[in-house]
Amino acid sequence: MDPGAGQNGRSKRGLGRVCERRTPEEAETYYHQVMQDPVALADYEEVAAERGCPVREIILQDALTPPVIERVDLSGYAGRAGDIIRVWATDDFMLMGVSVEIQDGHNNSVETGVADIPEFEGGPWCYRATSTITDNQLVEISVLVVDVAVNMTTKMELFRRVSS
């Protein structure tokens, strides 16, 4: 069994987090793109008004700040189709989506898909597994979170299905 795996083979630690960060020049380019998009601009203007800040500040901050994966909860996942992986993630502006990929020990994709939008603000994004992994199989579960400005953060967890 993996030395980092806890009860029922669930990982107690993440393998790592990767954040894609923009340069200030890229943020400036993003600002000009938003200013040309009335729909996107309206969303930023609404938040700027709520926060009492200039819209430019909100757009640049969003462009420079990647989303945060607060927690990946594998307690509802036992390696079977239909099991649920829950992801709590936040962003300084707005998240666009959460996706999950499960890979075997040879970097082959077992499955990949998009998590459902939280049912309530602050709730988890829920991914329903579509495949059953074999007993004692060690897999890597990768979670990708993307915000409106297309900043990305990834977190990986190891999971081993215990014999049933």
C-alpha cells in the first residue's frame, strides 16, 4: 500500500499543486480584451460596484490571481462508477469550471469529465465517476479548476482501491 495512503486507500496528501500565473503584460492584454466585450465587462462592472473599486482593478486582479483548490474530498469515492469526488474551490472573481481526470499508473487516462456546478454558494463541485477501477489499483486523480480569466490550478491525489 502507498505509504501516504490512509484508511480505505485514500491519500492523506496531495501530490502537488500547479498554478498558471499571468505576467502583468498578459493581464493588461486581458484587460483590453474585456473592455471590448460588453457581456464580460458588465460582470466585472457589477462586482466593481459591489466592492467599491475601479473596474480596471477588478479585471487586473482577476487576471493575475489563479483560482484556489481548497479541498479535494475522496470520502465518497471508492473506485467505483457512480462514486462522487467533491472539490471545494474559490476564486477572487468567478470560477468557470472544474474537471477531473483519473489516470492509471502508466499515465493512461481511465476517465475524464466535468464536475457539476455547486448546488449552493460555497458548496462543492461534484464529479460522478464513470469507471470502476480494479482492486488494489493505484490511480492519480487530477483536478483542474479554471476561472473566467482562464487562470488554471491543478491538484493531484493518489488513490488505491482496496479489495472488496
